[in-house]
Amino acid sequence: MDSVISALRPIRFRGKYRLMKHFAPRDGIRPACIFGYRMNLDLADWIQRNIYLGSYEQQQTAKLLSHLRSRMTFVDVGANVGYYTALASSIVGTGRVISYEPNPDTFHHLDEWVRDNRAKNITLVNAALGSTEGMLTTHFAEGENHTASLVVALAPSDTRKKTVVTVRTLDTETERLSIQHIDVMKIDVDGFESEVLKGASRLLREGRIGAILCEFSEDWLDEVGSSSRELAAFLTARGFIQRGTYGPRSLNDRWFVRG
């Protein structure tokens, strides 16, 4: 069955997870080739199970596959186990992929496959991006539907794991890593999106980010006193045009390109 799932993994179609979930166990570690990289995926984790089945964020995947080009620079904010990191790395070639993941356990998984595959165009950073630099004490929920948010209020109290993480700003990171221009940035940080963007104020002002794929979650944004409308207005006021929405109204990804 692993060979069948592997053959079907690159094929995207509506309802794929509902169909494919019956053909794979709900736990255990399975190796998989993801955009040419070998990863060991934990099938008890919802995201990794979808990656294994080839059903993870299919529309967003198609958008990035069609947009990314060789020699581009891609920044993955909230990289998790590195699905989009692998996608971008497989395309940009001599370009660059810079991936930020603050959760130390998740980062270990990410770092492991990058090292094992000797992916030379990927730079990993075990830190969060925010509006100011420093240290932040937060909680990462564990379990099948774990949250990796730096906003702690919505994480179930019985599954929280106290963690101190490093926070950096994208403006200072571009100086540290000598990044002149970001062609595409993906942001998936469960309510911390506004903080990430505030920390990139100089880049945004100077027009040095070309496109952004950003998660919009009404629950998380409400928790931090924001909203989808406010977050979208923040980006459009800085020269971006929304070109696509993927997912339900309460939790979706939106594609913005500089106008």
C-alpha cells in the first residue's frame, strides 16, 4: 500500500484526504519522498498524515508550484516539519530557502531531514519571527491536533508544554543573512501574523517582498484583538493585491502579490 500511496501522492484532486485516509494507518512512522526529499512522517500527526497521503493544502501547493522559479528566495515562517520548505527547495535550485520554526521538537524533525538529504539551499532558524527581538515564554500543545502558536490562550491547558523561544524580526534577519529581496513568503503562525509583518516594516515599505501566502484564522486573530479584515487591510495598504483565497471563511490561506 505504501507504494500505491507514493504513486498517488503528487496527484491532486478534490476530496483526496477523505478517500485516501482509509488506506493508511493512523499512527506509526512512515518514510515518504516529498518533492524529492526523503522524510520520516508521523502518521499520528494530522499535518504529517496529510503530507504522507499527498492531500495537504492542495490548492496552496499548486499556487506555489506555478509561481516559484529557479534562483528565487523563499522564506517559510512557521515551517513546521518543512513541507513548503521542501517544495520551494526543489524548485529554486541555486536560490535560497530560509525557514523559521520555533518549536524545538518540530525543528528537530525539520533539521533531521534537511541534514539527511544534504539540502544545500536551505537555511534553518530555530526561532520565531515577531515585531521585536528577544525571548518569549510560550506553550506548545501536543497531540494529534497540536498547535504551534505563540498565542497561548487557545491551547488546551492539559496539553501545554512550556517553552522559551527566541524571537527575531525579519528586517534584522535580512541583514544578518544578506537577503536583498524575498520573492515569496509563506506565513502560518496561528495568530502571530501581524507581529511577523510588523517586524518586516522596512522590507514592506521598500517593496522588497514580492508575494505572500498567509494563513487567516478568525479564532486566532480574534484572540489577539485583530481580524481577517484588519490583516488584509494591513497588506493592501502596503501595496499588495489579494489574488486568491483557499479554504473556508473561518480558516483560510490568502495569496497576495505586490501590485
